[in-house]
Amino acid sequence: MLGLTTITLACLTSLFGAPGGGASGFETLILRDGQRITGEVIAEKSGALYVDLGFDVLRVPRDQVARRAKLEEAARLASGAAQGPVEDASGFFSSGLLRPSPVKELVAKFGEAVVSIETPSSKGSGFLINKDGYAITNAHVIQGETRVAAILYQNVPGGLARRRIEEVEIVALNPFLDLAMLKLPLPADLKPTHVVLGSGEDVNSGDAVFAVGNPLGLERSVTQGIISNRNRNLEGQLFLQTDTAINPGNSGGPLFNQRGEVVGVTSRGARADMADNLGFAIPVNAVKDFLRNREAFSFDKANPNTGYRYLDPPRRLRAGRPDGLGNNRSVAPRQPGHSPAGTADRARTGH
């Protein structure tokens, strides 16, 4: 009864006005299906928000609200949605707010942008970020390798056509964020689509997401789930936690939201003998920062200090303690005309 009285009073207030009211208190509720409700939020309960529309009061379940925005921000988002994908100021990738669509349609639209990454020792996933053939994957997918190939999948009548691209170039590498940027030398007759990067601020727990990748070599697999947690700290780095199935081979692939925007890069999953439905993705904001500052992470395969490719130091040829070390408190005195014991071993090991 009390709740009904509160709502009735709110309706009367909306009809006759209230001191300090006006459009400045209006908000736009962005729903999970992409729809928007604009009005004044007059009550916030544990399970719902009550919005004054001016002629009625609408109850909106909290679990249907993806985001709340002020009028100015909502106008900007609406403008972005009307324009579709827009090029970033860096000119290197596209971002934007797309319209929600069924997963089947989004896979058909952006599936060609997802590629398979192959090296002599591993296989993973990646995705194209622009029309020039630049792609993102995980650094651990190409760890210690300089020979990289990619497979593109084109939609053709009756199925998919595979196109293998050799001599893929490693352009930038950030092992701390587990991100790498590649350059695919695309043939002139190949014009694949590329993804649109979303906004990390629009990601919330409970949002529907899906991944496209190559788990265990099963090409172009699609898995679906939700965001379990948007801020999961693992070893000092933030990840998106998701119950979307993430398996070996998914690494480096895109995690899409229900509008087809990339919101993360699938990076790791829990071992099958320890947990189920526990996967993690690198947030898209970290990917954008990596792309905008790619020059700082430039990779040069001719430079031995670039990336992961280091030569192991040579091992000692003789086992056991070198002669002359004694009890480790003193070293035997050097004999004239003789080298100290262990010198040859130290020379071989570089010590």
C-alpha cells in the first residue's frame, strides 16, 4: 500500500510540477535489447527503477538496464548509433555503437574478420581490425616464433572457403598485456570484413556475449554466454570473466557483445579438471591503448632484445661442483702457469 501511495504521489508531482524539476534531472535508461527510456528516475528499489515519463510512471526491472546516462551523454550515444562505426582518431581502427542483432546475423556479418593464427608450435585465433590486414591476437600465441601464418574464412555459397596467408608480419608485441598486432599481406582480390571495437564502459555483469575462434583446431566455432564479472584481477591485470566456453585455440579471438562490437580478447580459461564455464578476456579498453601506442611496442625480429626470442645460456659439460671451490668459503690459490680450477667451465657458461 505504501509503495502504491508513493507512486501515486509521484504521478501527481509529475502532473503539477515540483520545485527544482525540469529536464536537468532526466536520464536515459539504455536497455539490454538496445531500446532507450528517457525520464526522471523518482524511485530506486532493489529490483526495479521507477521512471516518471510525464504522463505515467513506468516500472523498469533492474536486470533489463544495461546503462544509465544523462541526457547529453545519451544524445552522444544516440548520434553514434545513427552514424554506425566511426574511425578512431588514430585512424587505425573503428569503434561505435551498433544495433542489437541475433547472434546468427552477427556471426554472418563479422565472422570473416576472425582468423586462425598458426606457428610451427602452436595454433590460436585473431581478428582483423581494419581493411589493411592488421590483426590482433594474444602474445602467447606467437611466443618465441617468427614464422606466422593465418587462415581466413570467406562466406561462399554452400559454406566457407579457406584462404591461407603466409609470411604474416609481427608488428607490435606487449607480453605484459598478452597482446600482439600482426600484418597480413592480403592478396589484391581478398577484401575481408573487419571488426568494430566497443566501449569498456558499456560492459556490465550479466551482459550477453559470444566468442568466435578455433578451439582445439575446430575452426570457426561459436560459443555464447554472459559477462560473469567485468573487473576480475588476475596477477595485477584486469580481465573480463565470462562463462562463455574458452578453450585452447580460442586464445586471441574476439569476444563480442549482442551488438557485434568487440568488448574483449579471449585469453585464458580454467583447466577442465578444475572448473567449468570459467573464461577470461582482455578488456577492449586495453586493446585500444595498445593500438594507439603501438609504436612503443614495435617488434623487430633482427633485434635479439625484441619479444621473447632469447638464446639459452650454454650448460656446463661436467656435473658436480667445480674443482677448487672447496667448502665455498675460499678458492684454491692460483698455481703459476695454470689456470684456476673451473675457469674453463665459467668461460663456457659466460660467468
